[in-house]
Amino acid sequence: MEQWDIYDENRNRTGKIVDAGAEHGEGEFHLVVTLCLFDHQDRMLIQRRSEDKALWPGLWDVTVGGSAIAGENSREAIQRETREELGLDLELGRPAFTVNYAQGFDDVYVLRHNVDIEELAVPNQEVAEVRWVGYHKVIELMRAGQFLPYRESVMRFVWDFVDRPDVFHESCR
């Protein structure tokens, strides 16, 4: 079973390690990572989660997401998750932004890079399918209850963010 490092509110590792999914005590947090991969037509690569997933089975989600395992930093975690979920090796810089939420910190990476979805290792145990979609399609899926329950304003922010000239444009290996 995977284990997570526990962090304090200032994002310092406390030295405590828990089993993945375990309840956190007050003032305890864990690290989550997310990748929003865009092509040059401003479409995001989204994934439909496997029906076997414990949380949100069969729903659509952003490109990649998951928790850092004990000992990993944010970049190591997003690279591992991207390999596991898509079979894709990426060179990533820093997260574009971090979302603080009740149980932890979510480092969100935003990358613009064209990927041929036929070359991805999908389907697999975690991901049933992937597709490129525009902003309005994501909102439509959210409103229909077919996408993870993000706030629409967060999705708008992600799309606005990718248009910034300083968004990383690293390449795949």
C-alpha cells in the first residue's frame, strides 16, 4: 500500500507517514499533484477514470492527478503519475500554482504540448480513455455530473493561465 508524507500548514514535512487514504489529524496535510496538458488549439487532454477507481469511478478528470507518495517531491510525483496514467515521460518545471484545500496542497502543473493520444498507454488500470476537449465541453461535462466536481471558476482560471506567455512549454521525452 502506498504511504503519504504528512505536512504542517506551512508545507514542512512533519516526519509522520500514513497509509494512503488515512484520515489526517488536525493541522495535518498531504501533497497532491495535478497536470493540465493543453495542445496548441487550446484544448485540454482529459481522462475518464477507470470504473475500478475507489474515488469518482467513470468520471472525467483533468489530464493527470494523484497524491505524492512518501519521500517524493512534487515534480517526482507528477512525473510518476503521468507515467502511470498515460505512459508519458515529461520534463516539467515548477508548478504553475498551488491550491490549498482542507486535506492538503495541490500543485497544479500547466503544460502546452501536442500529444498523439493514439500513442498513450490508455486504457489501463487507472484510465479508461482520453480525449482533447475545449473549455465549454469541460463545463458541459461538469454540469452534467460527468466530470469531477471542480468549481467552474477554477477551470476558467486554468484556461486563462495557459494563455500567459510564461507558461512552460517543455517537451516530452
